[in-house]
Amino acid sequence: MKKDRLIRISELLKREIGELLFRIINEDNFDLSAITVTHVIISRDLRNARVFISIRNHENERDRMLACLKKYRLEIQRCINKDITMKYTPRLSFELDRSIEEGDRILHTLSQLEKSESSN
């Protein structure tokens, strides 16, 4: 399968999953505003998709929130099957993406270095 098509399908799934989270998950103590679907990596045969999720400002609750997403995995897959016409509906697996917080940490470190250099 061409790489361009995989990228288009991945972006389509990313948007669709982001919207479905707000339609499907309605649990107490679950802050949907803290969740971002950062990217989706889909296999070449379109049967599996790794969904990377960023969870901001809930360091102590990330495992619980990720488990909740995994609990709703089948329902999200069903909605994708209904909304998007594909030969196969990919099996979703949710993974925590720490790249955004790593970027924030690096930017914070750089700004601290910049402040210390300017004060000297």
C-alpha cells in the first residue's frame, strides 16, 4: 500500500477517534479535555492501529484514564466501522504518548538556561 494512503487513513482515524471519545465516554472523574490523540500508526494491511494519546496535567491518573480508553476500544471500533467505509476496521490499541511533555520539559530547561545566561 502506498505511504500517502496510509498517512491519509491515519489522519482520518485520528480525527474520527478524537470525535468519538467525546461522543462515547461519559464517565465521572474523566477529564476529556486533558486527552489529545497525537497520532495514529496503522499497519500496512490496515488491520491494526496504534493510537497515541497525550494526557496533560493528570500525572497520577494516567493509568486509570488509559485503562478507561482501553475499556471503550470495541465501541470505538464499532463506530469507526459504521462511519468509515474500509475493507477492514483496524484493531485499535491505545498507548500513552509522552513526547509532548518531553518537549515541554526541554523547552522549560532551555528557558531556564536562557534566564541564567541573561542574568550573568
